[in-house]
Amino acid sequence: MTRTLTRRAALATGGAVLGAFTLGRSQAFAQSSRTLKIGFISPISGPLAGFGQTDGYVLDQARAALADGVTINGTAYSVDLLDRDTQSDPSRAGQLARDLINNDAVDLMIAVSTPETINPVSDACEAAGVPCISTVMPWEAWYFGRGAVPGEESPFNYTFHFGFGVDEFYQAYISQWDLIETNKTVGVMYPNDADGNAIRAVLVPKLVEAGYEVVDPGAYETGTTDFSSQIATFRAAGIEIFNTFPIPPDFAAFWRQAAQQGLHRQVKIAQLAKTGLFPADIEALGGLGNNMASACYWHRDFPYTSPTTGLTGAALCDGYEATTGNQWTQQLGASLSAIDVAMAALSAAGDPKDRDSVAAALPTLRADSIGGIVDFTAGPVKNVAHGPIIGTQWQAAEEGDHQFDYVVTENATDPNVPITGELQAYNA
Amino acid sequence: MMGLVISAALLGGYYAILATGLAFMYSVMNIINLAHGALIVLAAYGLYVLGTQGIALPVGIVVMSVAMFAFGMLLHKTVLSRASGGGELLPLLATFGIAIILDNLMFQTFGADNLSLAPFVGDLSWASFELPGDIFVGQLSVYILVAALIIIALIETLMRRTDLGRRIQATSQDRATASLLGINTGRTAAIATGIALATGVFAATAMGLRSAWGPYSGSAQLLFAFEAVVIGGIGSMWRVLIGAMILAFAQSIGAAIHPQGFLIGGHLTFLIVVFYRLPTWRNAIAKFRQARVQA
């Protein structure tokens, strides 16, 4: 094939070359190929904002640590963290993910907190072939909720999730509830939503198997304002352990009505999930908040260091409290651990700019994080790595600025986490 | 059974206090205030802030009532009076917009935390009276019901026995004629808005003591208030109480049948009432009756 050099072609080529030089090599080239772009999607505003309120601080820490870039396989990259707020809206979450993929050409996506955030982002990433790392929701709702079938091979190639599942809740609860002598009668209040139904289907049979009598008045709708019939059932059954997965306003209404009926004097362990993750939920309960049992996916006493930022759990939380004046929350470490795992995944890939290469590295990834080792080789399914659920209790603080201390009372799912206090009976 | 009836009646009192401001605004100004829930939440934040400053809740309620009254007048002068000149849809959209703005402003100002007023009143939020037959009745719920009765009685007295009330009624019935008779209709409507918002402070107190709220809790409050108003119908404020009671009993009966039936019971009742109120349905029912009589 012969090529004739026309004057027009020569001018065009020359112009393009000149243009490229004028823009500057550092900008034109480094921007497109030497920058690793990481999308970070979380609920900063809207009803789920409790989860996202610490993300700004976490991102500041990560950006400061990554300001000088990273070197992977001998190549230096700058790192750009593009954070987006879902406003707690699932359809907006998917939209943001597609926008980051198509318009910002992110190399990797991070999605944090709740099925409403993670599932739509994961779906968008799976469809577009962009690797996605997520944490903070039960993995069953992520994996099966998006169409995977038990017993069959994982249908996902680009999306990966790490963190707790129902089994971790089970282990933590069994371990926690053995700490106090009870009649082993558990009253449960699970709402009719994704979390509540998954917990009812999987956790309740396991509790029954472990010798607990479970009193379940049935699913209730979120937004219910009167719980008289459930409370009557619990009183009649003589429950001494109570477990629930409500949103905070529902729980505040429920527990006050329960206390009006005297239920709080009979319950020895009030085990909360979803509500009670953050200190404000407990403070809102006033005097009824003391000695509420909880379970956390991260705690400042976790004995791990973030490879990305070099921060320990205590350093991260102290820094947050000093900067914002607010009490630390477990979301600090969870969000940072997602960034730790993301950086580890990019480092493990042959070429971090190649989406397939990153996705191929993830199933064998064993990453250090501020939440401990995240090991995708030892997960329950190919795309999932286990994470702990540690039993805790909100105990009235004896000193310091905050009303309640979040005390670790058991560590069945991660024995490296130090137990810092004894579980107190709620009605004591 | 007795316990169920009592708790349903007390729940009705709570819905009545939620719905009063909404019903008042609709009956005197024909404005369906979609910002009603957000304004209740705003008042609750005000009470919370005053509470953290060490101001006792009853004092806080008085302060906030005055503040919300003033805010209501301002809201009327700046937004509602202009919007209500533009047909029926415009005030609806305007208040919807106010609700969104308030939701997000409150989020910006107060953050995402769930707050409650209960810590300011010691044990009151879970204290109870013990009745014979092992029935416990929450003290707070009783006080809320009493407050609802007092507020409705006060508004009724105001509307029927005072000069201001007659002015408000005249303004709501025929603005042009009222102004011909020398009534300052703009000012009267602004005062009515202020009263509606001031009653919202009591709703905020009830909500804040009963449960907890966040910046986006307004729409849930609006829903129950709206259902109570529609079920009760307009005319007298006592109909709000009736509507609230019907809603509460429908929900409690729903919950007694099935735990998930609580909200459905309320919504179903609401729908039945709405369908019954539709003229076409009423005509159909009347025709059906006629046909049966003839047959």
C-alpha cells in the first residue's frame, strides 16, 4: 500500500504534534495515562447520611497520603480520588457510577455502605467491565441480591465485596449472649426490608439450632408508629434477650413504648443492629440508651494499620475527633479499609490502568487494611472476602467528652481485637 | 383487648396533634401545605437547640411557638400569598419546594444524626400509669392526647368566638368581599399561617419525645397528618380528631391481624375514604341502591 503525503495531511499532523507539545507533555500525557482514577461513591446526604458523614475526613487523609503518588511495577502514578454523593438514592448511585465510568474513565470504583449504595454501583461496574470494591453491607444481600445462585459459579467478574455476613452476626451473637446467664428466649423485631428478611431467613434457624427459643411476632413495616401488639407478645413470652434491625426513629419509638409496658426491666441483653452503629442513635434514647448491646464492623481498638495512610485505628479516630469535635464512628475504619484494599488491588495488578488486569488480580488478593487482612482467597464465594462483626456495648462514659463509650465485649470473629470491657446486663 | 383500644386511642391523639396545623391551613386558606412535615422537623430542631442550651422544654415550646408564628407570617408574606394568587397547583408546588429546601438546609446545619427530645425530660418518655388488669398506659401518650384536645378546642374557640376567628373565616370564604368590608386579608391570612405553624411546635414536641428524627423525617410526619385530615374531612377541627382516631384504630386493627398490617390498615382506610368521597363513586353507589330498591 502506497501512501501519498498531501499538503493537508502534513499540516494536520504537524499541527497535532505541535499542539501536543504546546499543551505540555506532563499534562496531555500524564493526565491520560499516568493518573490512577478511583471513584468513591457513598451516601453523604439523605437518610443514610449517618454512614457517609465521616467519609470527607477519611478522603482527606487518603488524599494527603497519596499526594505524592504511588509507584506500581516501577511506574509512577498520581492518584485521583473522585468522591460522589448518592444522596441516599439507589438510582442516583447507579447514575453516578455510570458517569464516573463514561466521563471520568475511572480505573477502579469503590462503593461504601448499605445495599442502596453498593448494589446499583456494583451492577453498573459489572456491566461496564470496571473493577469495583465494596464494603459495609451483608455480603449475602450483595451476592444473592444481585442474581447469584447458591451452589453455582459466581456470575461476577469485575465486582468484589468484603465484610460481614449473616454468619458473622451469628457467631458474634452466640458469643455475646453466652456472657450473661439468661433464659435463652430471644424476642426479635426484624423489619420487612432487605436486611430484615435476610436475617430472618438465615439467622433465626441458626439461633434455634443453637438452643435459643426465638419469639418472632413477624415482619413490621418501617415507619410503624405503634408497636403495642409486638410488645404484648414479648411480655407474654418472657423474653430476656432482644434483637432488632430497625432504623433509629422506629427503634426510639418502639423501645420507649416497650419501656412504658415494663419490657426494659425484663430484658437482660438488648442487641441492636443497624440502629446503634453511631453514638447519636444511642444518645437519642436518653436514659434508655445505657448498656445497649451492639455489634460493629470496625472499632478503634482494631490492632491494625492502614497501609495507605500509615494510620492506626486510634490515630485515625483521635484525628477525626480533634478535627471535627464529634465522637469517632466505626465507619471511619470501614471506609478507609475500602481505600486500602483498592490500592492493594491496583498494586497487585500487572498494569493498574488495565481494568481486566486489576479484575484478574482481585480473586487472589490478600490485602492488609485498617480493618485487618482482607483475603479474597478464603471467602465464602469467589467475589467475597470475610470481615468481622465484633460484639460491643454502649456503656456510660466515666470520663471524656462523650456520653457513651463503645466497649468491645467479645471477639469471636477476630480474636486479634482486644476485649476491653465486660457485658453488663441491660436491666441491672 | 382493652390495652389495644387504649393504645389505639392514644395513637389517635398523636396523629391529631400532627394533623392540626395541616388541617387548619387547608380549611382557612385552601393551601395543602406539603412543607408541614418539614416545618414540624424544623420546630423540633429549634426545641432541641434550646434544650441543649439548658432551657426547659415548656419554656422552649413557648419560645418556639412565637418563633414559628413569626416564621409563618414571613412565609406567607414572601411565598404563600404570591403562590396562592396563581391557582390551586402553585401553592402545592411552592410548599413542596419549601419542604425540599428545608430538608436539605436542616441536613447542612444539623447533620445526619438522629436526635430526640426525650433526654430533656428525664423518664417521662417511658413512664407509665398502671391500670387494673395489668394494663400499662404511657404517660407521654396521655399527655399528647390531652394536648391535642386542648389545641383543637382552642382553635375552635378562636375561630367561632373571637373577632380574629371571624376575620379568618371571612377571608377564607371570600377574600374579595372580606377586603371590601375593611378586613386586611393579607394580614389575616398571614396570622392564620402563623397559627398553623405554631401548632406544629406541639406536633414537634410530641414527635421528639415519642421517637427520634433526622433532617429528612418530615415526609413521614406529613403522610400520617395528611391521611388523618383526608379521612376526617374539613369543616370543623374536631373532624381532624375523628380522622386521626379512625386512622389509628385502622392501623391497630391491621397490626392485630398481621404485624405487617399496621401501615396497610391505615392506607386502606385512607383509600376507601378517598374513593367514597369521589363524586362518581358516590353516584354509582346511589344508583346501585336505587336499583336494589326498584328490584
